[in-house]
Amino acid sequence: MDTYDILLYGSYILIGIGAVLAVFMPLIKSLDNPKSLLKTAVGIVGIVVLFFIAYSISSNEVLPKFEASPFNLTPAGSQLVGGMLITTYILAIVALGSIVLTEVTKAIK
């Protein structure tokens, strides 16, 4: 094993530790204030509901060129990808709309 391999695996471990701490430390800190957990739960439930709405309206049609190797896309996979794309589009539009609305209200004040 080269030094590069050891350092690369070490960086993978550090990235993993950082990701775990980035998720769990705010949760541990928010146990002091349970109302903040409720706001987080409402946000997560809202995104999940939005995804299921987007998933239900997305198509499960697969073009023949994507059914074969190397893609091997199934109708269920196609519908999942469509739901994720629609969810991303809706969230991006909401984010851009809120930015515009905020700037307009700041300009009016």
C-alpha cells in the first residue's frame, strides 16, 4: 500500500466522521429545545409529501434505448427519477420565488 492510498482512505474516514457529526450534533443540540425539532419534522414531512405528489404525477414510460444495457431502466425506476426531478424543480422555483419576494419587500420598505 502506498502512502497515497493510506492518506486517501484516511480522508474517506474523516469525511464520513464529518458527515455523521454534521447530522447528529444539531439533533443532540436541539434536544434542549423540543420546539425546534417540531419545526424540523414539519419541514421533512412537507418535503416527503411533495415528493409523493411529484411521484404520483410522473410518468413511468421508458424509451427502448434506455431499457437495454448499460442503463437497464425499469418503469418503476423511471417514475422514481421523474418524481425526484419534479420535486427538485418545484423546490427550486419556490426558492427563487422566495428570494425575489424578499428582495421586493426589502425594496418597498
